[in-house]
Amino acid sequence: MFMKRWFTKERRKMKRHNNDLFNSLRKYSKVLTACIVAIVSLLVLSFTSKAAAFSGAGAGTASEPYIITSASQLDEMRNFLSDTDVYFELGNDIDLSSFSNWDPIGENANKFSGHFDGNNHVIKNLHIAADTSTILEYIGLFAFSSGTIEHVILDTVHVEVDGVVSANIGGLVGQNEGVIRDVSVIAGTIQGKTSVGGLVGINKGTIESSVSNATVTGHSITGGLVGTMDSSGSIKQSYATGNVSSSLEMAGGLIGSLENGQVMQSHATGEVKGMYSKDGLFIAGGLIGEIKSGGQVTESYATGNVFGSYTIGGLVGLSNGSISKSYAIGNVTATQEWVGGLIGKNDGYISETYAVGKVTGNVIKGKYGGLIGENIAAEGDVTASFWDMDQSGNDTSDGGEGKTTAEMVEQTLYHDAGWDGSVWEWPIGHYPKLKAILEDDDIDVARPIKPTVDIAGGTYNSDQTISLLGEAGATIYYTLDGTTPTIASTEYQHPITISETKSLKAITVDLAGNVSEVLEEIYIIDKIPPGKPNVSLVGGLYNTNLTLNLSGEITGTIYFTLDGTTPTIASTKYEHPITISDTKTLKAITVDSAGNVSEVLEEVYTIDKVAPAKPSVSVQGGTYYSAQTVALSAESGATIYFTLDGTAPTQLSQEYDTPLSISQRTTLKAIAVDEAGNLSDVTEALYNIGTSIPLPPPFYPIQHIELDKKSVFILSILFCKT
């Protein structure tokens, strides 16, 4: 009995268990069916979601891309993020005015990864704004892109993001990790804090043949095309023309900071400026603010002026990378130090570069130069690089070689330095140009050579007709009143006649508007002849050699002859006193600086050194018993001078003019002096004049003296003599 009841009980339990099992299986089968239905639904939905997410035509494939024809359809691109196989094209121009504040497409974890071809259509009126309390990063038409964007034109772009953190901001893409090709921002303003660029905020991909004309303003790391370039990104054949300004550091006409990657065949033309920051740091360059060790620049240039405080360069502010085959022509102005026409401060490699712009730095601080402000690179890391000393206003640089403008436009300079002729070209009269960049064919900042004249300034005695010559195709402007000429001055078209004293100044202005140095020539027109020369001794008869001194106008030149012929400018030039030792006829003229000739000075000098014969007396000296009339005579033309007191006569003695009456004992001495002043020997005559005839000698009686015969004879002689 017991066993029966137990069996019955167990059978019932088993039946209930089987029922539960069946119910469970039936329940699970329903769930499984629902799952299968759900999976199938998802699969169906996956095949229909693309079509449902885009409202326009096309299939989103390479052969049949989605065609965007409206602003709303452009906004629908955000429905296809991370899809690398989706393709879009613009079917017409797009106006985004209906979006007052555009929401950038993509995000860091869900980037735009497809293909977008603008077909050279225009997307205009992109507007993105945020207040100061918002944290915004990766701003642009696209926030992130790892796909391909090409053939797009953005017009009237306004991105004004000034949040607490507003970084990685560009007109097209906040951060690019893909390919951007043939994209232009033709007008607009881009404003943010950090990593701000006219086209891209941060570039980690490839940018080719793209342009930004936008004005870009940032706090740091600000560039006309790209804010920051990193992760081996590249920029090729691209440029920026907009002005760039930054309130702190790292601003560049093309790139704010090149941390890694290569820039090739690219350029920037916008002005780059910043303000002195609180910590004294500002790094700015016409092309790039800063190049780090992984950055390379080649075949690129900058033309914009650069303003800042520290570390300012015409091409690059601070470089630790490589720069080759590049140049800068903008002016560089800084309030502090590390200022260079090419690079402010360099610790990298530089080759085949040049700089032209005017460089102005802090004179007290120093460290500024025509090419490099300060170079701390290893010796030999700066090669084949030059700067224009004339244009820069600097004859020093911490690296490179300074040359004149005339030398800088000569191909031989670069040929001798080994520059690559496959990269560079040298138009006559211009600085070197890069063959790969067509835009620099229109750049002409080389100052033309100043005009020349066919007749140099000077003093002339007749009207002068002046011809001016200048560079082919250039225009010459001139003044005649001493003022500096401008393009508003008289344009030279035919020879200039100068008939009075004038100061001629002229400039050459070439087709690019470059102005040459000023030619200055002063023409003095003097048609008044000078006075004839003066001579220290007048002509005449002289008895000694003569030394003659001639004098005339201070600016004149004296020419003379001694043979009686009329002097000319081919005659002997008077330079020192003239000695005359025989009879000569002196003729002399003065020729002033204008070439005017004076009247002729003429003087005849007769040199007679022969003394005349001494005078003759009509009564010879002797004893006379009455007064004697003595006449003196000498050769014709001679003058007789005499004395009667026995002293030697001179030309100061009494001049003889009438016969002399001598009535007492007198010694007459006389000389003859001819017209030349020669003196004769002295004629001397003694005249004894008595008053009566002399008596016979007295008779003395002879005393009787006994004398011998000999004594008698002597006495007889004595008496007879008495």
C-alpha cells in the first residue's frame, strides 16, 4: 500500500516537472524567436540606415556619392562619422546663414573619416561663436577629420571662440589627421586661444595646394594657415595671406608652431604682430613662429612685416629644426632682443637662404642682425646664406654673409656659393626666386639702381643739356630745387636744359613700385669770366734774376707762357713761383672752375746785368789857380750820381744834371747807374784851386864855409832845387 502511494506520488511529481520543462522550453522559444526577429530587424535597418540618414540624392559610394545641395544636407554629414567608405560632393554653393552657431562635425572618438569633394563650390557664412564661460576645443566646419576634404571654398567665415579653454580652432577643421587638398578660406576672421589657424587648428595629416586669406587672432600658437603642426604632418604648395596677431607667443604667417613634419613650397604674405607679454616672451616669424627639432622647411618664403618683442624673425622666430632654400623679405621690428631678418634665434641648420627686409632691434639689448639675431647652433650649420646690408640697415649678423643690393641681385654670388639651380632662378636685376612657386614671380622688392646722368654735376660756363638713364621699364622722377623727388614730382621724358645753377635730384621707380636711391648732382652755371692774374713784380728792366708770383681767383687755375705767345689751358699750369734770368715776355690767364677765361696779363721783363762805363769828366783833376767848371758825362740812359767830399757815391747821392763849378780844393767822385740799375766803377778827380801865381824861392847869402868838393856839389843841387 505504502509502495503504491509512493509510486503514485512520484509519478505526479514527474508529470509536473515535465510540464514545467515544456513550459520553460516554450517560453525560451518565444524569447529566441524575438531575438532572431530583432537580429533580422537590425540587419535590415543597417542596410537602410544610410539612405534614411541622408535626405539627398546619391548612394554614398565613390561612383555615386551623396550630392549635397543645401545647408541641412551638409549638416547631415555628421550622421556618417567613422565611415571611411562614404563619399560626399557639393552639387552647388551652400549658404550656412540659417545656422546661427554651427556645430562642428565630428569628435575625437568619432571623426569624419569619409571623402568630401566640394567640386570648387562655395560654402559661405559659416559662423561659430561661444561665450567666455564655455570650454570649447576642436572648432571648425569639422571638429575632427581623418578623411579627405578637397576642392572646397569657404567664404565669409567667422569663428569667434574665446572661452576659458578655446583650442585647436580652424576655419575648416579643428584637428586634421587626414588629407586636405585644394581648399581655400577666401575671407573671414578666426579667433581663439591656442592652436588657432586660418584653415586648421592642429594638423597631423597632409595639407596640399590650400589657401587661407582669413585674419587670425589668438593668445598663443597662432598661424595664418595652421596653428600647430605635429605628428609628421606636412604642408605643400600652400599659403596664407591674412594678418596674424597673438597676445602671448608663437605666431607665424603660415604656422604658429611646427613641432614635427615638413613645410615645402609654401609661403605667407600677411603681417604678423604681437604685444609685449608679462613674462617677456613672444616668438614670431613671417612664416613660422617656432620650429622644433623635428620640423623642416624648404623652398618657402615670407613677405609680411613682423612686429614683436623677443625672438622675432622675418621667416622664423625661433628655430631648432632645418631651414633650406628659403627667404624672407619683410621688415622686422622688435622692442627687445633676438631679432633677425631671417631668424630671431637659431639652434638648427640653415642653408641657401637670404633676407632682405629692414631689421630694427633694441640697440641697448643688442642681439639683432641682418640674417640672424643670435645663433647658438654648431659651427658650420649656417651655410650659403646672405642678407642685404643696404636694405636691412645692418652690416652685422650672427651668421651668414652681408652683401650690397647690387651684389644680392647678381647670379654669380649664388652660383659661387653652390646654390641649387634646379630650385632657384635669377631674373636680371632681382633677388633669387623659387621655381616651384609661381606667386613669387610677381614679387619684386629689389630696389632699382638709381638713375645716371650723361653729364656729371659740376661748374660750367654754358647751358647744359642733361639726359637721365634708368632701369628698363622703370620711370624716372626728378626735381631741380633740391627737394627729394617722389612719384608726384616731374616725370622725366626728355633731356633737361639747365641754364642757371640747379640741384638735380632724381629717383627710379620700377613697375613694382620700388624706389631707388636718390641721384643728386649740382650744376653751377657761371658765365662770368674771372679777373686776369696778378703778378708780384711788374714788367720792366732789371739787373738781377727775378722770382715772380702769380695770383688769381681762389677757384681758378692760372696758365702762362714766357715766349710771348697767348696762353691756353694747354699751356704751363702755374703751380710755383717763376724764375726769370733773362729777358722774357710773360703772358698769363686765369681759368675758373666753370671754364671761363680771363683777359691776358702781359708783362715784359728785360734783364740787363752789364755795368755801364764810369762817367767822364771834362776837366781832369789837378792844380788850378782859378775856379774850374767840370762837366760829367756817361753812356746814354745812365744817371750820374756824385759826391764832392771824397765819399763814395751811391744812388742816394746827388744826381748830376748841370756842370759843376769847383772853386776850392775838392775831391770829385762819380758813378753812372744805367736803367737796369747797374752801377759803374767810380770816377775820381782831385782839384787843387789856388788864388795867385807862386813867387820864386827866397835868396840866402852864402857864408864862407870851407867845404870839400863833394859837399859843394850837394849844396849846389839843393839850392838849385829850392
